[in-house]
Amino acid sequence: MGTALRRLALGVLAAALVACSPRQAAQFAAPDPSASIERIFVATELDLDDLGRQFGKERPTGLKYLHLDVSIPPTHSPGKVEWPEGPPDAATDFVMTGSHVYRGAAEMRGAMRRRTPGTETLVFVHGYNNTFSDAVYRFAQMRADFGSTGPGLLYSWPSAGDPRGYAYDRDSVLYSRDDFGEVLGHLTRTGDDRVFLLAHSMGSQLVMETLRQAALRGDRALLNRINGVVLMSPDIDPDVFRAQAEVIGPLPQPFLIFVSQQDRALSLAGLLTGRKPRLGTIDSAEQLEGIDGVRVVDFTALGDGEGLNHATAVTSPAAIEVLKGMISQLTGGSQEFEDYMVLDADM
């Protein structure tokens, strides 16, 4: 057996062992006065009475809209999700302190606008092997660490929540394109409404496929209401990305791709999909030559090993500080970043 195949076999074995371990789920607990609260608005197809793993189940239908109040402990460290090690305690752990299910998109949108005034909604799309709880807590951690105060929404598509479900999740992305497009339509219903899309891993495929569908049906109104896109560790074949971008046409700006050559999760995905590097591990913007308006941000040097370096931009404290500086520059109207961090793919 060759070295690559041995590595793949070991990876599959490790994934199977992880799959047999119980995954933690978000739990409710009494609030703590010293903790902060992040209200996470959510759109999902998942059955709210059964938010466990989807692997092997019939995929749910119909969008549901809700919010969850996630308590961030005063002891929180940037980049971390502090899961309970025993009974959940808001003084030391991420916990849920409240929830509400809305009757539809319009009711949720109204509640979101009343709580966090603003016309631009940050939409987060999680990646492969994410449970509902994983995605909710990760988005809460990101909002807390980056000091986000504007409207934000998690789109939780039906991932298997199981490392053995890679093919299942790729099919779920295709299954969810129409629903995600519907969510974006609701969020950009009026002329002043805008969205900024942040996708991780396989969620990047869902974003690109949904934008491609909008372009194919001639929905430039939706595409023009996207204020920017960030693909974080995108699990996409670079050739597929190029084909998607060609159909979409002018890409929303800014359009950033966060990469790391030390992303071990994407390295395994590359072996599973034909031994070809994924978009999130490219080492040169020249690989995207001819695609206008794309900037590649390389976080390789800032990885700290957390989560196989698969979400370095939001799990590494050093990367978080760099990214906060970039966000400050963007909100200040600057389109320039530190040269050593950015490779311009606009040739």
C-alpha cells in the first residue's frame, strides 16, 4: 500500500473512531450575570424536535426560523468554544439560555431588525460534519470574538454531523440550494437590504452553487444585494470553482478566500476526491488566474493546530487579531491589506 493510501486508510479509521464517540449537544442552563449573550437567528430545514445526526435519515423538508440565546462565559478565550465538562454552567461554559420559534421568515426578519438595527445581515453557512449545536456555538463564538453587533443569521443545512457522511453531506449541499436561495431572498426583500456571506468548508460549495443558480435564472437583483463573500477553508475543487465563477459573472466585492497549506481536513478531502488539492489549500493566487476580483488570504503561518487547522481564521487567536484588523480596514473603506497576507488573484 502506498504512502498516500496508508494515510487515507488511517484517516478513515480515525474518522470512524471519532464517529463512535458521543458528540456534545447544546444545553440549556440558568444565566450568569457576568456572561454575555449572543442571540443567534437561524434558518434551517432540520426537524426542531430532532436535532441529532441526520446520517442515514430521510432529509427534512420545509424551512424553519428561530433564534437561540447563547451565553458566552466571562472566562471565554478567543477562538474557543467552551463546552461543558460536566453539568452546564454559564459561568464557565457555552450554554443556551432562551429560544423562540417564529411563524415564518417575515416574523423572524422583523424581530432581527428590531433587535439589531441595520440593513446588512451577516449570513454564516457551516461546513461538513457539523451538528446543529456545533454550528450555533461556532457562530456565537465568532460573533463574540469579532465584536459583531449587526444582524446575523446561521443557515444550518442538513449535514450528517458524522465524519463518515462526507458523500452524504456533498449531496445535502445540492439538496439545500433552493432553500438557501429562498432564505437570501427573504433577507434582501427590500431595496435597502443587503447580505454578507461567510461560509466554511463544504458550506462554501453551497454558497457558490446558490449564486450560480441565481445567475442562471437571471436574478441579478439578488446578486447585486450581496455586499461581499468570504469562503473560509473552502472544500471545492478549484476547477469547479472556476466554472462556477464564470457562470456567476462579476463576483460580489470584496470576495475573499481564506486558505492554509496546513489544513489537514482538506488534505484528507483531497484524497477522497481524487488526490487533488482543494481550493482551501492552494498555495498561489496564480491558480485562480483570470478570475477577476478574488483575493486569497493565506493563514498558514498563523495555524495553531486547533481543529486540524481547518478553521484557523476563527480558532487561532493570532489569526483572529489579524482578521479583526482586516475587518476594520474594510469597514473604513480600504481595499488594501497587509501584503504578506494577501495574494491578489485579479490578473
